[in-house]
Amino acid sequence: MDTKRLEQIGETFVISRLLSAGILVAKPFFDQSGTDLVGFTSVDDRARFCRIQCKYRELKKRTSVEVESKYVVGAFVLFLYLKAKKATDLFCFLPEDIRHVFKQSSKGAGSVFRLSITQKTALSLDKFEAIDFTQERITAIFDLMKSSSPDFEIRQLLPDLLETMTKIMKMHREHAKLQKMINEIEVATLRKEACDVQLKMLKEHVALLEEKIQDQNGEK
């Protein structure tokens, strides 16, 4: 079975477990900040959410999991669906767990958290009850979502969108200022036109008065 299909199987399993736990799940059509899924507490104006990354690994002799360090902040959750010879397990790592269990090392211009998995490591993970997807872990995920700032999570999830929205808002403000100036110019133009009409009428009136004065002088 190809890797892509295995990843889909792992992700589908994670989704079903999250939904059963009362965590709403959305599948984004983009890959940003290592986000495979987005988990929500609710869909109202009090909603909080977390970024979820899913990893599927089939353990024969040795395998490994890597997560970019920059992703492991705020409400980030890593699910590892591990299929070993004797059992298949689902492990759930929060940022604190990743920093505790994984090893951090440099990679390129950044760094990664890496976990090398052998049969011995798999047994150790089985004994580490804190990362089992239990009711206690579900509560911890809800607490993590509620404690993280929605603005921070949005910046992690959609940094380009936020930048674009900021630019659009700035353009709207500039547009409003320009529109106000245009309105003021239009009002000033109308006032000028009204003044020009009044000035023309006054000039015509003055001309008529001058003609009358001249006529009266001529009669004398």
C-alpha cells in the first residue's frame, strides 16, 4: 500500500476519534504550519481551535517522525498512528510532550523535533500513559485550545491571509479618506458655482443700475 493511502487511513482514524471525543474537525485545503486538520471547540463566536498534524508510521525495524520546531507552539497537537508488529497505537502529543520526548536538532536554516522509533521505543511509548488518547488527554486538548489566543492561532495558520487582510483594511481606510476629500471638493465646487451665479447676478444688477444712472444723467 502506498504511503499516501496509509497517511489517509491514519488521518481518517484520527478524525473519527476526535469527533467521538466531541472535538469538531475541519480539513483545510492548504498546508500551512504543518496543519493537516483543524480542531474546534464549537462553531459560535466563542470558538477556539487547534492545529493538528497527523503522522502514520509502520514500524518494521526502525522509523522516525519529524516536526518543524516552529510549528510546536500554541495549540498544536501531533497524532502518531503507529502500526507495529504486535499492535497498532494512536499517540497524542501536545507541545510539552514533544519537547519532552523528541530530540531537537538543527536542520537547514531552522530546527526540528525528531523521534527515532524502534521496537524498544514503541514499548516505551506504550508505557507513557500521558500520550494515550484518553479522556484525560481530550480534556487537555480542550484546555490547550481555550488557553491559546485565537489571534495567535490565526497568525500561525493563515499568516499570508492576515497580511492581505491588513493591506485591504489599510486600502479601505485610504479609500475612505480620499472619498471624504472628493466629497469636500464636490461641495466646495457646488458652493463656488452658486457663488459664481450670485456674482453674475450681482454684476448684471450693477450693470442695470449703471444704465439707469446714465439715463437719468442724460435726461438732466
